[in-house]
Amino acid sequence: MGMPVEYSEFKGNKLIQLYAEADAEKKYAFSFGKTKAKLIMENIKEIEKFAKD
């Protein structure tokens, strides 16, 4: 199961916000926009390897 997701905008730019289900207060949520989302997608294999170590 993935993280809960919310969408919002900041200064006219779309954002996605991710947070852990256990983080009900969303204290440790993080957000990013389309530019960073594209960068993540281009490097998803390396991120997966990093997360597994």
C-alpha cells in the first residue's frame, strides 16, 4: 500500500503532498511540484535501489 496523497497549489503551481498513514498530523509530509516529479520518474530505479539499502 502506498502513502496517502493530497494535491494542492502554491503560487499557481500544482503540488503533490505525500505523508505516512501513521502521521495523522501530517507533521512529516513532503511536497513537490511537476519539475521534481519528472526528475524522480527519470531516476526511479536509482531511488528504489537507494531505498532498499
